[in-house]
Amino acid sequence: MEFLSHRQPPEDWIPYIDGWVGEMRFRNFSQATIQAWWYRVSAFALYINAEKKDPLSITRHDIIERMSREVSVSTKRCEFNALRSFYAYMFSNHLIPENPMDGLPTIKRVKKRQAPAQTQNVQKGLEIADEDTKLMIELAVELGLRRNEIASIYLPNDLIEDLMGYSLIVHGKGRKDRIIPLTASIAHTLTHRNPGWCFPSMYNASKHIHPDTVYRRIKDTVKESTHSLRRKFATDLYRATGGDLRVVQESLGHESLATTQLYISISTQDMRNAIDKLERFHELQARQYR
């Protein structure tokens, strides 16, 4: 059985899910992906268990019905990808005669700019947060960390000290690490925490907290999502650096500048400042030809 600190799937699903997880480990999937996909398939199994269905009797209709509920697009995409991987494993190992995921259209990613967290909400949250939640908020809004990156900080291994100060090794998506310089305040907090997981699981101290728990604690305190704090970080860093997209891209750990641009919110005041600068530029240009 995998991930014993979490709610387990029905017994008749466990051997199949464990075999699938073993194959993902063999294929060198990241631990974050394995855990996220295990969680989604287990949730599907618990949902479908009300109909007393085992993984061998799932139909295309069962999956469509599950995918039709009112949840975020990102949640749907994660669950769809997890189920597609699970049933590809089942079919390739001749455990089922047909793959119920075959022919299902992929769930389109919604690529639109979403608003960053509001500063007043962040400040209010920081004022009322407990010590751990306050640090989670700071890691998201001051360093731009994702929920799983916050959850997986291990001390002191993930800290680097040089003549310029402390930096953090951030374990990003797809085993892609990046190094983020720390603010003096966060560096002081992290260097004074106990060795081991920065945020250990309350059920098993040898494991870190689940990323969804990070999300809930931030959401309950700030009334904003973890990713909206990440967007605020991106927007603030973009303005602070005079529009240096490459710095923002590297800080967020994005492969594509196009993705980074979706994180940056341009306000009416930003546009006004840009037009004012252009007007002054045109005035200087005109003087040169008088």
C-alpha cells in the first residue's frame, strides 16, 4: 500500500494502483507527480465505489460523469492525466480488454490571465496566520513557490550559503530544481527551524505535508489561492526589475516566456506610465530635428 498517511482507495483497487505506482517509479516519474496522480486515481476509486465497481469494470461513461462535475480546469486536467496513465498501465499489462480512456478528448488548458492576489488580503492574512502558515504565505508571495515546492522543502539540505547570503534549492515540476535567493527575513526563519522537512506531516513526521494542505491553509487564511500569490510575486518582480521577463521566468521555473507572461498583470496605471514615457521620448526625438 502506498501513501499510508492518506485515505486509502477501496481494497479491490489497491493491488492495481500499487502496480501502476511501481511502474511510474521504474519510469523515473517525480515523487510529486506520483503522489498527485495516486491521490486523483484513489479519489476516483472512492467516488466510484458507491456503485460497487472495481477497476476492471469502469466504463467510458463513468469517467465522463466524473469529469463533468464542477471543479477547476486544472483539477480536471490532473485527474484526466492520472486516469489516462492508470488505464494505459492496465491495458498494456492485459488486465482489461479495452481502455475506457481511448477516444476521450483531452481537456483543454485555459490560458488566460488571472488576477494576482490583492495586497490587502495578503497583509491581513500575515497578521492572523500561525507561524507555519505565515511562512507558507511568505514563500508563495515573496519567492513565487508552488504549493508542492513549499511542501517539499528539506532543511538544511535545501539551503545554500555564500558571500551574498542564503539561497533555497527549489524542487520544481519534473525534477527541475532551481535556486532562489532568500530575503533576509525568510533566511532567518528557515535557518532557525528544526532539521528535516520544513513542514512535516502531522500523521508521519518522516514525510512532508501534502501540497493540498498547503493550499487549504493559505486559502483559509489569505482568502486567495497559492497560485494567486505566485502571480502577485511575478507581477511585483516584473515591476521591480523594470520589466525583466527573463528574471521572472527563471524565478518562476517556467520553460516558456509565453507561460510567464500569463502570470503578469498589467494595470491601467502601468499602461498610463508607459504612455507618459513614450510621450517624453517623442518630445526628445522631436527636439533633435528642430
